Amino acid sequence: MTSLTRSEPLRIAVSAVAPVDWLRRRWLRLLGPLARPLMVRRELRVALLATCAIASAATATLLIPLWILALGPIVWGIPHLLGDLRYLVIQPGFHRRAALWLAAGVPILATALGADVLFGFLGAAGAVLVSRAGAGRKLLGLVTVGALAAALAACGGARDIVFAHAHNLVAVLLWWAWRPRTTRLHWLPLALYVGVSALLLSDLALALAAGGLSRALGPLDHVYQVARLSPGLSGSLATRLVLLYAFAQTIHYVVWLVLLPDDDRARVTPPTFAGSVRGLWRDVGGAVVIVTTILCCGLAVWAVLDLMAANHGYFRMARFHGHLELAAAAALWMEARR
């Protein structure tokens, strides 16, 4: 492979999405004049996508919560990690800054290898310290990181679970702050997100999800998910937190795979799927795309053989990424990326 255009793997990847682009063209023709506003008005399009995604995720959470908890990480987990790498590390150019690798990367790597979740906050603090910001702004950043770490420490033995729940919100906040807005359309999906979250913590949600909580995939049943996501709790509160996590995790994936990519592009109109593949290839490199594809396929095969083990394997591999998001958010905040 000597260039982007002569890359045989890239040509295969582009050919693979050609049928999807054909369906997209057919869909746009069916929409007729309704398609134009969605194509030329980014904020309308993204707000509509976010609203539809939240509504769909809420429906799935009430109907098949155990299924999306079991299959979501298998299908979307690794691609969303690539989104983390692309938008939080490569595009801002953080991967070219040795000081960030040392100050933030080492603590994040330590958490990936099993260090306590609190140790990962040193990555965010390190990102603040070596950021290109003034002393006053850095002090504010360190105080904020310290306050977050102290709040998590106060959770005691539940801190890993609390961090897992909280990190789902980080992606939503990053999307909200990613670019300046010229309209208030983004407030609609944000309000809906808050409303659905409140609903899932209510007695009504328990009643609506009763049937779905009885439909499990193998051993990944209601009892297992409560033990994993609400350890130490019992009764309705534990189940409500499971429902909330199922919904929030799904939207977390949507942010990294749909919403933020659309908001991040320089062009207002959306590219074709072939164009998206070329853009990904250009941003992260063909080798990373190929390795990611292999990992996705491997995880899928593993899930067919042993769904529980595949889930455990994915979450062990992805343990670092919550702290990566936190450290990158700290660096972006310090350097006022908007």
C-alpha cells in the first residue's frame, strides 16, 4: 500500500459499504423535498438523529434491557473505542505530544492493567498540568479533578460501579460542548435524555420493563446484571439502576459513533458511507482500521461461543477508556477547544 487511493484493503472496505450507500440514495429519493433540510442543516439533522436514538434506546431498554446489555458491548464496544481514539487523541494532535503521553498516558495505562479506578484521575490531573493553558486555568482544572476524585473516593467500595455509570454521561457532555451552536435544537435531545433517565428510575419503568427483564440471553439474566451494575443494592432501586445503565450505555455508543462524528466534520452536509470509510482510514491509518476490524470479528466469534466470557473480556480490555475520556476532556477544556 503506497497511498490512500491504491490501498487494496481500503478498496475492499469501500466496496463493502456500497450497498448501504445505494440504500441511502433510495431513502433520500423517497423523502423527496424533506431530505434537503436534513442534508444542508447540520444542527437539525443531528438533533433529529439524537432524538430518534434516545427514543429508540428508551424503547429497547423497556422491551429488551438484558439483550442490549449483553449484545451492545459486543456490537458497538470496540468501534466506540476507536471513536475515542480518533476524536480525543488523534484529531486534537495529543498523540504527538510526549508530555501528554507521560503525564496522562501512564496513569491511564495503569488502570488498564488493573490499578484502582482512583489512580486513573492522575491521568486527568496530568493532562491539566501539561496542557497549554495559563496557571489560573490549570489551578481550576486541578481543583475540579480533585473534587471529582474525592467524590468518587467517598463512594468507598462502590466506586468502580459509580464511575462506570458516570462515564456514560461524559460522552453526552462532550458532545454538548464539542462545537458552537447557532440554534437551540440540541436542547431537545438533551431534555429528552434527562426525561428518559428520570422515567427509568420510576415505578412506571419497573412496570413497563417487567416482561423484558424476564427475557435473558443465557446466563446474563436480571440477577447477573443487578450483581454487576448494582452490587450491594437490592429490590427496585437495583433494577432501576440496571435499566438506567442499559439506556445510558446505548446513548454513549450513539454519541461516539453517530452524533459526534457528524458534529465534528468541517463540511455541513453528511458524507456517503464510502466517504466516511475513507475519512476514518485517513485519520487513524489503515493498520488501525484493520486491527479494529479483526478485534470486532474476534469478539463476535467469542460471543457466539461464550457470551458471558466475551462480555467480561471486552470490559477488561476497555477498562481504561473512561479515564481516557476524562483526561482528554480535561485537556480540551484547558485549551478551550470550541
